[in-house]
Amino acid sequence: MSALSLAIRAIKRLQGVVDDLRAQPACLQFCESLKIILIDLLKCFRSLPEDKHSENEASALLERLDKLCRLQNTPAQPAPPSVALDGGSSCVALLLAESESVVWAIRDVASNPQSLRQRKTTLASLKAFLPEDLEQGNIDISPSDTDLRSIGDEPPECGREIRSLHAALSAQCLCTDSDEMLARIRLRSTLEGDSANITFGMVFMAHPHRTQTDLPLQPLWQDTDFDTGSGIDYEEIRSDSGYPFCSYISAQDEHGIVMLKFTIRGRKLYFEDTMELSSYCETDKPSVSLGQLLEGISASGLTEKRKEVLSWPLAKSIWQYYNSPWMQQPWNKESVHFLLERRHDEDGHDVAGIFVNEPLLSVSIGRRMQASGGDTANESGPGTVKREPDAQRRRSPFLSRPRHPIPKMLALGMMLVEIQLGQPIETLYSQTEWSKYCPQGKENQNTDHRICKDLIGKKHFFEDISDPLEAP
């Protein structure tokens, strides 16, 4: 079998491992980032011609995956004869053989506090196999004056509607062939017309069933609106019907790029209509996390005005969603995402880019959310990855102690500090000024908090964004 074919098989198998590990809260952040990269890797390598250059690329990827699949500080294990690979990629062979040791290795990388640097290196090295999407020219962080004025508006009171959205989606967004659906919630909820109805925008990842993974990839995203008003009776969506929710969000090849309108009443979900889009996301591009955005733009590209435009919606969204089921865990720079969108500017010109005044919350919807209300820490059942025996992991009495009395506020504060810095806080670890918080060159659970406290204590750190946000 060619290296290219093996690489495609390895990516698909790794997607299954990552899907299962996402059930564990400690693994969620890394696995979600890895999942998006794997989707793009699969699409990229499936499109490669069968030539020498492609074989070299595939061999290099297999070497990278071999390192990811190997437990740290352990020698390489012999591969089963039935799946032994040329070139010594024994751990990739174990991955293809569904070895439990590979699951342990990836779980260790995803959850071990001492593996932060390895997580960053792994994601960066895998992204290096993809065409560069996040170029400076593709980032539009200068919204229109209309956008600026809307950011300055008071956010609507919609706690009840936010909980209603969660209840309806957790009850109806189910699929018999998959455990979850991935989505992004547009954090700028809107009032519908002159009424008090709240409309939520969401972008769902197209949801082909697992039995269809060998088919050409569909567009990644489907734009949707959810109206929480009463309205008239529409077509009810039921998970046990012939047209469950996943069939609506995976049909762009039939209806084209349109907005799907839904109505929520209690825990019931109704399909209303399709609508043309005034702006739409690039359906074949993965979303970009706030962390990736901060890594991908230059310091000069994030002006003070743009920092305001990015910070205000996040702070107001935390206030809106704080006590909702959507914030079981604190949001951080990997929870907040952006999509490459195409829209018309005020002069009628077509503009494509990332609009940072349109942040989205990355969420997973499915049986796990329905069963536990978003808390998957104690989940067990079919498909759950086995945990290592407690005896194999030494416990620390400090890991269970909160590093801050209000973790959600700490997470928001850290995001605002990183936006003001124009870079992820991890980039400061190697600087002499902050080495006191990284003993022996290793960060710990309090490193980020202590660095943020010192930065905020510096004179004028936030002074340039202390004035009210106003359009010029």
C-alpha cells in the first residue's frame, strides 16, 4: 500500500480516537483543535495526485503521526504483522490496529499539564502540511461604522431564550449514526423586528454519517437562524422522523448556499423556511480560534480600535451566557472562533475575510450534552474511552484547587489581556521577565494568572481602551 493511502487511513482512524477522547473535559480543548486540522488534512491528502512528491509528503506526515501516537519516555512498540508499515512507523501501525496504547498516548498529550508545549508543537507541525489559509491579507479587522455602533449597544436580556435554545437543541439535534454535531454560536444575538423575540445565529458543521466517510467531503458549514418567538406552526423536526435535524444541515449540494430558518418552542424545534444570505461563510474553510488569530496576525495589525472591537463583544457575551448551560466550563481563546466570511461593504464591494466583530462560540451538541447538561466528566457507556487506573497517575492535592475564586472571570480576563498584548500569553514563557513564573522552564496551573496580574498592574496597560467605544 502506498504511503499516501496509509496516511489517509491513519487520519481517518485518528479522527475516531479524537472523537472519543473529546468526551473527557481535560482532553476537549486539544482534541477539538486537532479535529478541525484532521478534517482539513483529510481533504488535502485526498486531493493529492499519486506521484513522488505526494508520497514524500505522506511519508513525512506518517512520521509526525508516529510521534503523536507514542507514549512519552517509552520505546517504540512492535507493530502487529498484519499492519506493519514500511519505514518503521510502528505507532501508526498500532493506531490502524486500534491499539489501546495509542489512545493512552494521545490522551496523555491532550490532558497532561506538562504537555502544553508538545500540544502546541503537534498542532503547528500538522498545520504545516496544509496550504496557508490565514494570511494577513485575508483578515479584515476594521468593521464598518454601522458595526461599531451596534457593538456599543446594550445587549438584549435573553437568559431565558439562551436556556431554551440549549434545551431544544439538546433534545432534537440527535443522530442515530453519530454522537455529536459540531457548531458555532454567533455571539451577537439580535432582536427580531419590533417584537421582543430573540434570534440566535448558528453555523453547523455539515454532518455526513460515519458510513459516508469515504464519499467526497461536503461543504463544512451551514448557516442557520433560531427564532425563540411563538409564531405559527411549521414543520416539526424530530430525531426519530425520516428527516432528522442532521439531514437539514448536510444538504448544501441540493439547496445551495442559503440560510435555514428554525423556530423554537419549549423543547420542540420547527423548520420554517430558507432565505438568501447577505453575507456567508466560506463553506470549505475551517473556523479559526482566537488563539490561532492572535498567532497569525502581526502586532501592528491589531490596532487599539480593533482591540476594542474584539474585546467588547466577548465581555458582553460572557455576561449574557454566564449562568447558562453553554458555559459549563470557562471560555478561553480556543472556545472562541471566527469564520472566513464573504460580504458586501458599504460601497457595494465584495469583501472576504475574518471579521473579528463576529465572534462565535465553539460547541458540541449531542447525546453527551443531553444526558449530562454539558458536563461529561462522569460519563460512561458505549464508545467511552477507558481511563487509566488511578495507580498509574500520581495525584496532586493542588490540581483540584481553583487558581482563582471565579474561574469564568479569570478566563475572560486572560482573553482580554491576550488581545491587548496582540499575542497568546504562552509566547511570554521564554522571556526573562516571566521566567520566575516558569520554574525550571516549565509552566504550571498558576503561570498565566500570575503573568496577567503583573501585566494589569503595569501603568497604562489598558488605558488606550478605557474610553467608550464610538464610531468616528
